[in-house]
Amino acid sequence: METNPIPVVTVQTSPFDDQRPGTNGLRRKTELFEGKKNYLQNYIQSLLSSIDLRDRQGCTMVVGSDGRYFSRAATEIIVQMAAANGIGRLVIGHNGLLSTPAVSCIIRKIKAIGGIILTASHNPGGPGGDFGVKFNVANGGPSPDTVMEKIAQVSRTLEEYTICPDLHIDLARLGRHDFDLENKFKPFRVDSVEVYLNLLRTIFDFSAIKTLLTGPEQLKIRVDAMNGVMGPYVRRILCDELGAPANAAVNCVPLEDFGGRPPEPSLTYAAPLVDAMKGGDFGFGAALDADGDRYMILGENGFFVNPSDSLAVMAANLSCIPYFRQLGLKGFARSMATSTALDRVAKALKVTLYETPTGWRFFGNLMDSGRCSLCGEESFGTSSDHIREKDGLWSVLVWLSIMAVRKQGVEEIVKDHWAKLGRNYFCRFDYEGVDPRAAFYLMRDLEGVITDKAFLTQKFAVGTNVYSVERADNFEYIDPVDGTVVRNQGLRIVFTDESRLVFRLSGSGGGAGATVRIYAESFERDPERHNRETQYHIVVHSISQYHIVFDL
């Protein structure tokens, strides 16, 4: 029986002036994507049109989501528009779900031209929450600035988009779906695949981790998937594959609103996990965010591992992982705002350390050129060159591998690390919803103060400590691979005792207004002073003596 080809329709539209993607793609309130006519369609068309027509004809793309509200409807629109724009094959997760690390893995494995991820990371979900569209390029990593600017340029002049409104797929049905389209780019195919677990098997000693979780000295763990996309991964890998009991994995059913709480792996939003760990029944705890690229680690009795410390501890113990024993260490990298604890590990191991702007895309060039094995940011993101994205579950498996080899608990491992290399006390303040003009002038005026020659002679007293300014600047990055220069990436004040203050405007928010982030870091060598609470006024309040006011 013959079937008629699915028609391709051209729809007239008008451009929007707010569709330049930021650090993590285009994030906006869900109601804007869902309720504003053609808002999503315009952005998807701009994204697809940014790919040269010759490259897109018949190519393969990956599509996944963290399961948040509006993802299913958005996925269908993406399928319909990808088909109409010449994409030959889409690889989509079962029920449309794929973690960000899995998308990166699949792009690299099948040599796709890129991938679209529907996520707003740890931002709230639901009709009143946030939604986002992220585009990862052929290396599996986030779009570089050149790609984001091209998308923005197309979006500002867009007058029409093409779509196959009669094309429908069943995201619950695994396997291959073929469609005959009424255009020259045919046939069109949709597949579902799972390759992420196979990659992890090549990196870790699963038998050692399984012994840790099931042997005579069984480590009791609790992992909170926060009702995001990672639930199925946690159950499949930690429970089915590595033997952890079923009740070790909690909140593993993906929900459109993540159960009514932001899917952010932090002490605030993962409070139920923190409380469970404080009871002393579990020796290891972890929380994962909505799309699986961020994580939090807790030890017995709720011992919290600062993400900058986690990165440094991982770096110091990579010999516990077969992947790194075989390939060796090529280098480490961290974002400028991240604690310098990693720098001390790099120096001890005689490994090159790269300091980059915030944004995972800057790590991609380093890894593609063979310069970097491990990288991370202070915002609970860490990964290696096995993919080009942050990877929360990979980070959890690194920690379990270290514990399996060292036969120590989380707190003992961290404190041993501090004893050897010193402790970097580190914290971050976020001022959200700031008037953009006020934020701009604040940063401009602050830069004027700290770059004045007179500032280099300043000393600030906090309690019994005196902080002397060693240098101050607006961070500039020169990419060691292609020579690209990126300026104005954040203001740094570095003191003679290696303490630091960093001020940065963030581009990853989903709401109105700007976000100003302030990072404070103080280094302590003396082991007798390693067990103090992090002082949230380390240096910040003293700067007010210099007439800089942070009452935003």
C-alpha cells in the first residue's frame, strides 16, 4: 500500500531580539518557550540554519532532554524541523531522555554533526520553572562563541522556518523509525541508542567498585537523582551493574517538575540526602542534577566535599583509575573562579595547569589537542577527556574507585589531602536578579579601583589576619591551541598569602536581570587550622573599607 510523502511546510515568522545563547545555551522561563508564538521554532531554525546546508544534508544529530516540563512537545517540534531542514538521521533517547554526558558520548561515538539538549541544568522545572535549549558541536562539547554568534545573527533577521507538522514519532518505542518526506532530503530516520554504559566500562575497574559495594566490608551508599534524567542511569549502573541495593538509589523517577524542588545538587536543595547522611547509616552520598552533569559528594555523618576540593582530590588520585594508568596525565584545567587547590596538585605531580574562563567549551580545545586529562569548575562540575562535557555519574564512580583502592572513607581521604597540600577555604556569593545597568556600573567601577596603582599597596585586616594585595586584574585568556583571546572574564584580587577574591558577571541565568558572583578563597597550610568552618566573610567585608558597596 502506497503512502503519500509527508509535506514540508514553510511558515512566516518575525525575529526575536533575545535569542543569543549564553554559556549554557538559551535559557528562559518555560512560559516564554511554550506560550510565545514561534519562540521555540525561531530558535531551532536559527540553530539549524547556522549549520552549512552542505553539512546538514543527510547528517546525523543527537537529541535528548532532562525530562522537564515541555520537553516532549519541544522534542516533537525539533524532530519535525530537523526533517524539514535536511537532517538525515536523529538519535533520540528512550522517551526523549538523555543526560548531557550521554549526548556528548553519543555524538563522539557515532560521529554526529552535533546534538540538541533540552535542559536548564539545575534550574527549577514545571510550567512556572525554566526551560533551555543547548547545542553541542561535533566534538561533543558546548558551542564555541563563533557558533553562538552565528545562531544569534540568524535569529535577528529570521523571516520563516520550515517544518513537517504531520511527522509524529513514538518516543516510547525503541528502534528505528523511517519516514518519506516531500523534499529532496530523504529518507529521514530516527533511532534510539545506549552507549554511555559501555564507555564507562572501559574507564573504571567495575569489579573493584562492585566489591566495595557488595563485599564483606560493604560500603553503604545513597545516591539522589533528584527526579531528573539520571534516575535510570543510577539504577542501571550503580544497582544493576555494580550491585548496590535498590534502596541505595532515591528519587530516580524523572518528573517534569523534579518533585517541586530545584534539581540542584547542593546542601540546600539536596537537604533530604544531607539529613540521611547525618544519621550515620551511609558511608557515601551523592546527588546529581537534572541533566546529569553536576554532582555533590558527601561522606559519613554528612561530611561535605567542596567541589573545588573534590576536583583536587580526584586529580591527586587518578592512578586509582585504569583509564589514567593506561593513558597517563596530560594536564589539568580549571576555570578562573575555581579554587587554586588543583594548582597545588598539578605542581606536586609536575603536570601542566591551565586556567580558563568560565564555560566548559574552553576545556574542549585543550582536550582535543591532547593537553588536558582532567578539568573542572567550582559549580559542581568535573570531567575528563573521555567526553567533552561535565559528567556527574563519572565523578561519582571516580570517588568510589578511590575509596576502593585506598580503603578509606570520604572524610579521611579529604583530610589526608589537606594535610599533604594544605587547605583552600573557598565559598561563593550569588547576587541574582540585579538590574543589568547597576551590575555593569558596579563591575566597571570596581575594575577602576583595583587596577589603580595605589590599590597594589593596600592591606586589609580581618580579625588577626592581614591581607596584602599582590596583584589585581581583569582576567584575560589566550587559548594555547588556536591563539584566540578572550577578555573581560572576571576581576581578580590576589593577596600575598595566595588568598583571592574574584568578581564575575554570570551569563547562565534563566530569569530576568543579571547575576553577580563573588568568590572568596583563603589558603591555610597549618593542619591545626584545617577543621574550622569556612568563614563567609574571609576578606569580602574588609573591602568595604575601600568604599566598594555590595548591597545589591
